[in-house]
Amino acid sequence: MKKEYKQLAPDYRLLLGPGPVEVSPRVLNAMSKPLYGHLDHKFLDIANETMELLRYAFQTENRMTLPMSGTGSAGMETVMVNLLEPGDSAIVCVSGVFGQRLRDMAGRCGAKVISVEAPWGEIIDPEKVREAFKNNSNIKLVAIVHAETSTGVKQPLEEISRIAKENDALLVVDAVTSLGGTDLKIDEWGIDACYSGTQKALSCPPGLSPVTFGKKAIEALNNRKTKVNSWYLDLSMIQNYWGQERTYHHTAPINMIYGLREALLMVYEEGLEERFKRHQLNSDAFVAGVEAMGLKMVVKNKEHRLPTLNAVSIPEGVEDAAVRKYLLEKYGIEIGGGLGDFKGKAWRVGLMGESSSRNNVILLLGALGDAFMAQGHRADVGAAITAALNVYQKTSR
């Protein structure tokens, strides 16, 4: 008997986790437009505009700024396999899951990896990076996560950039959870190569990874002694498709690029400064609310908290999975659980892109209070909402 399939009809979800997050109807509508061929001159015009808008978001003049076909981890791998060769030495900063992933990828490239570590929930100490240079020679690059999605830490980059430049090393930055949500100045901060993802603060579905390479990184790519250890991610070939030559490499994901262009256009229309203010305001209001409810943030230092990814410590006696299940079943709200060392110890709340709004902050605070009470725990929802509203009122004055 032939199996019957129903027409696809996903249930509603309010995505307030670490990504993907809410996507504007404008972006979804753009993705539904008719296909062009990937070498059609009209599509190539769209590709050019997408690169221009990406430069705006990255705050860079880098010509090699383009969306790689694949999610944020593909961007990470793109940067590492193009810049590292067997026998190279690399300093990799590790203070969470994605720093660990960077370290793993550097090792898979055949590099000698020097780890500089910090406890989860804390930033990397620049002096430890300086010490790693003193104790090791011929370091080709320093790799670090700007926005550690597993911990909610925002890493200051300027001092580490200076240290890398003093030692003639490249600076590679993971900006998967920061691009479009908090300040990221590629040119001003001296970042040589950077990658991100579409499904976080850019508020586009997952599937592309924006990358940007500066002049020094391109020189390193052009001066390789060995072939890039990945055909699909080899920028020495891909740059010919996105550049003037338009040489075929692989079939670009046409409709995903439509969506990314529309999402970037929305970033451009809002303006980076206003967008960063919105993300910071909604994060501040949420943090005030959860702290008024008696909860604590994972990242103790306020200056080092990501506004896009808010990591909340789970109180003793509160069951992690039960709260997340309650939010999903009763409210259709998704938040993330902890990863690695923080599994079962933290919730990861994404307030980024379309999901970063006053409505969502107030709704989530009320829903969290309800979930606590359903487990028999006390939760002063009124105090939480009042605290959040006070943040909004102070800002509007």
C-alpha cells in the first residue's frame, strides 16, 4: 500500500534559543521568488549587492567578503583550511564549545596547536596570548571566538589584535553569534579573517556562512605551498566565481542568497548603531527581569555579556529539561539548554535579530515564572516584569 504523506505544516514556534531565531516574512517572501540560474547576469547582480551589504555588516572594505554555501561551521572550516597548512603553528583560544571546535579544526589541518584557555563563562586573558607568543616561534595565526555561543561571553578583541600584529600573525575571529547584533569592526580592529552564520543575529534561515578575508589573509592563501585540503571550500577557486571572472565552481544556493540579501537589507535599513542599541536594550531588560526573579547570569562581568545570547544559570532544584519542555508545550517558546561543561547548568536565551523585541522579553519572563511555579518553585513574575519595564522606561526618557 502506498504511504500517504500530509502537506508540510510546521507548528508555530517562538525561537528564543541560540539559533535559528525568528525570520521576517520579508526574508521568507524573498526566498519564495522564482529561480535564476547561478550564472544569470541578473542573479550575479543580486550576488554583488549581497557582497556589498555584507561589507556593511562586517564594517569592512575587504573585497573577498562573500557567503559560503554551508552553515557557520562551514565558515569556520573555510577559514582554517585556507589559512593553515601542515607544519604551521597556531594559537587557538578556548573558553567554550566553539573554541574547542576551532582547536580541533586547526589540528585536522596539520597545524601545531597552542591552546590558550580560560574557564567557561570568562574571557581569554590577553596576557596569556602574549605569553604563548613568547614561548613559541613562527606563529601563523591566532584564532578566537568573539561571541561564544555556549557560554554567552563577548570577548574584547582589540588588545589581542595588537598582540597578533606585534608578532606578525593573522587574527582569525568567530563572529557567528555577533555579526549584526553587537559591534564588530573588522577593519578598525585589525581582524584578518572572520566568519559568521546567517541564522543568528542576521535573522535568516541557516544555510550560508558569511566570510571576509583581508589583504594579509589573501596573501597567506596565495602563498600556500600545498593545495587547500578541501575542494569544496577552496577559496582560491571560489573567489573566481564571486569575483570578476565568474568561473563556475559549484551551484550557488540561489534562494538562500535571495533571503540573505533581504535580511542584510533590513540590517542596512535599521542601521548598525540602532540595531546594536536594540539588542543591548532587550538584553538589559531581560537580565534585569531574571535577576529580579532571583536567577543569576552565567557571565558575572556585565561588560563581557553577549546581548545576543543570554546565558542564565539554572537554580538548584529546578529541572532543566522540564522547564524547556513546559515552555515549548504551553507557549510554543524554544530556549536552548547548556552545552559541554554547562549541560544541565544553564539556559541559553537568544534575543537576536527578529527575536530581539520588547514583546518577546516580557512574554518569556512571564512564561519562565509559570514554568517555575509548575514545578513548585517560587517565582515573583510581577517583580521580573516590573524590573524589565523599568529598563525600557529609563531608556525612553
